[in-house]
Amino acid sequence: MQLRAASAALLSAGALVLGPALAAPAQASTIEPAGDGSCLTAGTSARGHSGRAADTRPISAAEQSRIARETSARLAARGLSRSAAATVGGTVPVYVHVMAGANGEGNVTASQISRQITVLNTDFAGGESTAAANTGFTFTLAGTDRFFNNTWHQDRQSTTYRAQTRKGGANALNIWIVDFADLGIATFPWDYASNPSIDGIRVDFASLPGGSATNFNRGKTATHEAGHWFGLYHTFQGGCTRVNDEVSDTAAQSSPTSGCPIGRDSCSLPGLDPIRNYMDYSFDTCYRMFTAGQSARMSQMFAAYRG
Ligand SMILES: [Zn+2]
């Protein structure tokens, strides 16, 4: 049996990672067999870990301002006010690309893919909390293809494989299911025009519902990455600043959350940290919601860049 993420995950001390540095490194890992025949680094998975790239390209405060101006200009060019654009919603076709290994590792089942689509629909409909927003976006599986290629499976030559396999237009969510030390990676909507062939999200196969990623196997990685794909920043973007993630109803937080620390309050600005928000780094079981402000921003971004 081939150990999944044998090199990268072990070298990064066993963390399944997705983001920038956290203060506390993960513990040394143990390897346990998982029920589905794969193996995983167990017990200490985290969305964030030192030494790994973030799950989106970094956006500086200056670029954040530039993007905000461009978004306003694009909406104006379409004759849409910000408030009118805040409720567009829509149906998003989803193309799933299973990048399995030559030996079949990571060849997730059709049932897992179906459950992943259900998770997206539940989460974007606000189905996990009475405080959650219904974003108005729904997802339909438009196609699944499967490749058995160790290079692609391990997310190498990703620019090439994405360009060769991506389907649909700007409004189509492409999900590549791979094996890497990260839980997920996403592109932003404002980058579509200049780089359409790589647009979409990549998630680790162990993060799908029923997968083997401890604390991260309920499909919420795809929800988080799709949030970026719709134009959301992390809730900790900008740290303890008022601009923060440009969403007024997600309280500022100084750094990513790990686990589910109820009552965490990392900034002196008003509000507790939004640890249950899909755009933090909490455990899958901790996640509950997008806010109304995030819902509005996603619709505005969709209208500006993906409509
Ligand atoms: Zn992220």
C-alpha cells in the first residue's frame, strides 16, 4: 500500500495543511491504516501550518483596494447597483475531475462526489444554522471525469492538467480531486479573465465526505475553497483591521482558528472571532455558516466576474 502524501505530509510533520503559518506546529504524526484502504497522517491535521503556502494567492491591502474598485466598475458597467447585485444567486454547474493515482489511490466513488455536491448545496443554502445566510447559489453536477496519472494525482504540473481538463465557462465550478499535503487551494474570480484555464478549486481526496482526513472529512474543504472561488477572503484577512475581509458582519480576527475554540476573541474590535464561519480554518465539525454579508459579496462578485 502506498502511503498517501508520503513525502510532503510527513515532512511537514503530519499536518494536512491549507494555509499560512500558525504559531503552534503540529505534533509528530503517526501513520494509521484507514478504513478505505488508504493511509493518512492521523490526529494532528490542521488547515494551517508553518512552511506551507496559503490556499489562495496572497492579496495585499493595496491590491485589495484595487480589486474593490474594479468590482464596482464592473457592476456599474453592467448597470447593477451593489444592492441589486447582492441577491443574484444562481445555479452553478460543477465539473469534477478525479485525479487518481495509477494504482487507483484517490479514486473517490460516485457516492462521495454526490455527497460532496449535497454538502455544497446545504452549506450555501444556510442549512446548518438559523444564523446562516441562504446565498441563493445551488450546485448541479455537470460531469465527472477520471484520470489515473501519478503526476497529476500528486498535483504536479497543475497548470498543465487544469488547462487540459477544465470545462465550462466563467460560471462553472471545476473541482480537481488530488492528493497533496494541502487540504485545498482556490483561484479568485477576479483572476479568471487573465487566467481562465486554471480557474477552479483543488481539494485533497481525503477531505470528501467519508474520506480519511481526521477532522476534515465532511466535505467542508470544498465549501471553504468555493467561498474563495466566489470572491470571499478568509475571515482573518487583514488581521485586526476594520477593513479586514470587506464583510461587515464577520468580526475581525487576528489569525486563523484551529479546532473549535468557543469564545475565541483575538481582536479588541467588536465581536467574537467567527470560528463557525466557513472562511475560517476551523474543523469541519465546527463550521456552520456564511453570513448575510458574505452572501451579498459572493453574488456581487459572481455578477461582476462570472455572470
Ligand atoms: Zn482559504
